[in-house]
Amino acid sequence: MKRIGLVLSGCGVNDGSEIHEAVLTLLAVDRAGAEAVCLAPDIEQTEVVNHLTGAVEKGAARNVLVESARIARGKVSDLAKATPADFDALIFIGGYGAAKNLSDYAYAEGEPIEVEPSVARLISETFRAGKPLGFLCISPILAAAVLGQEHLELTIGQDPETAAKLVQWGSHHVTRTASEIHRDPHRLVVSSPAYMLGKSISEVADGIDRLVAEVLRSIS
């Protein structure tokens, strides 16, 4: 059975993983007959957001690994201990956690952005190992920041400023809808805009199903 690593960044779109994207990916992996291996860094969230009001809860603290366990039903491992030998492919779930916890993109004033060290290591090692990588929603910023020298073709939605960052860091922005995917023609890297553009959960589900299928087809 193929093992697909799923990288989470907490629980909740505004300060962690986008829950719909995470659950849809878990479902797509399972329906494809593969096994999901959930991973998250054992670090503190940069902030905690009240998802009812949208307000930042001053002084509140939550752990990314602990919060990710909510989505994974407890079956999640510390990403810092993971290596490409633990899975056949790696998929990054979207949500602001990718820009707040897995990197400092949401706050960065200078260039380049900083990617959490264990995340950067695992992206680089998985790429060098020739294993497929999938990126949903905002998470392609991680690929662009870590693998900019590879000049990857990536989706990110239609926000000009965000797309310009990908280009600035050496990647190429490709426009796709939420139900579509794009695979770099020369690399084992697949991405989809998901909720960067998605207006409905079914639209996002279509894109995630296609991304998971393409990632699985790309496993050697």
C-alpha cells in the first residue's frame, strides 16, 4: 500500500490547516487505496484566532502538533522526525497555518521568507529523493521558497501580489481553477488552488481528488 504524507499546520483555516482541505485529502487518499501519514511540526502557533469572530486571541497559545491531532484523530507524528523513507509522496494542506506556522510569509517584511527548518528540510529531501510533492491552496509558497532554484511551475490562485512573489523567488505562476491541478512538466510537483479560489466545497473536492490521483500516478 502506498503511503502518502500529509503535512498539517494546526486546526482551522485562520491559524492552521484548512479543515475542509485536510479532510477531503484524507478521504481522497483513502478512497484511492493508499494510507495517509499525518505529520506536523511540534512548535507553538504564531497566533490563535477565534474562528467565530475572526479576532486574534491575545495571550492564547496552542501547539501545532497538538492542534493537528484534532484533524488526524490523534494519529499524527512530529514532522521533525520524518524522512522521505517514511512515505511514497508528500502533500501539503493549505490554510493560513502554512503562511503563519510553516513559514513567516504572513508576517515577513523582508526577503526571502523563512520556512520552518524541519519543513524546509523535508521538502528538499523529498524532492531530492525523486518522490512526488503536492501543494494545495497557499502552500505552494513553501515550494517556491525552498525550491526556487528549480524554477517550478506552481498554482497559487489569482492574487497578483502572491503570484508575483512566486515569480520573484524563481518559480512560474500557472493559473488554474479550484477544480483543476497543474503538474510541473519537468518535476514531480503538483499543485491546485483549492480555497484560494474555491467557491464551494465540491469544487475544492474536485481539485483535491485530481491532485491526489496525479500524485499517486507519479509514484515510481
